[in-house]
Amino acid sequence: MLDHLEIHTRQLADCVGFYRAVLEPLGYTLIVDGDQKGFGHDGRLDFWLVDGEASTHVHYAFAATDWKSVHAAFDRANCHGGRQDRAPALAPHIHPDYFAGYARDPDGRLVEFVCQRAGASTDRGVN
């Protein structure tokens, strides 16, 4: 099990703004706001941004509780130098309940928002 992820960026302010926006619908908040920026949720501190040579060629996914949260995170991706990449959709080639949307952060890393829970499409009125 992964405990935390740290990525480096030369665009710290833009990355902090981007991740604040896209992670808020997933329950994340900025908890540590020093030289290192730490985001967390549900009592965990598991995503870090650090000033430095940009980490590249990485892809990571943030779990969402329902499809509505996937859409909300994706809808906020065009901010602070980030951009939407692939609109939320089912990916049955992975498994029948795999629903994900993709964005690029200010450094161009592929960021995924995913819900893998059966029945999540009907949560809170999202179809």
C-alpha cells in the first residue's frame, strides 16, 4: 500500500493552486503550507509538492467516492496552468465500474480522478 507521494515542480504556486482546485471535490485540503506543501484527507497526509526539478513521466490517480466527484475534479482542471486531458468516462477494458477523467497539471503530468465503486453512477443523481 502506498503511504504518500511527493512530486517536484519549478511552478510551485501554480501547482498548489491547481491541486487545491481539483482535489477539493475529493475531500483534500492543503494541510502543510511551508517550503513543502502537503495535501491530505480523512486524517491522512499523502500528497506532497516540493520545489525542484519537475518530476516527469509519471501518472497517478486520486480516488473519488462517486462519479459526481470525478466530474467536479475534472471540471476544475483548466486552472493555474493545468488543463483537461480526457473527459470522464467508463473504462470497461479495465473493469466494468472503472470511471475516470484525466487532466494535465502545470508541469504536464497526467493526473487521474477515478471512481471504481459499483453503483457510484447513481450517487447524488449523476448518471
